[in-house]
Amino acid sequence: MASNVSDHNVYILGAITNYIELHAYQDSLVRSGLQQMNEGRLIAHEEVVVRIKKIGRGRK
């Protein structure tokens, strides 16, 4: 029984650790995007669509 509780605690601790690491990673991506936006490094939606279509044509 004690082993089951210990295993459960390890599982919960691992899940919490994964959640925190994922949140930190996502936070860094958002902060990087905001910095790029503040520096004026943006691409208009229409340009993104054109680039995606070009990529799609290259794979056929």
C-alpha cells in the first residue's frame, strides 16, 4: 500500500513538473513573439498565406 502512495506521489510530482516546464516554454515563446512585434519584425497575414501556398506547391 505504501508503495502505491509513493508511486502516486511520484506520478503527481512528475505531472506538475511537466506542466510547469511546458508553461515556462510557452511563456518564453510568447515573450519572444512580443519582443519581435515591438521591434517591428512582423509579417502580414496575407504574406503568410502566400508563403504557405508556395511551400505547399513545392511538396507536390
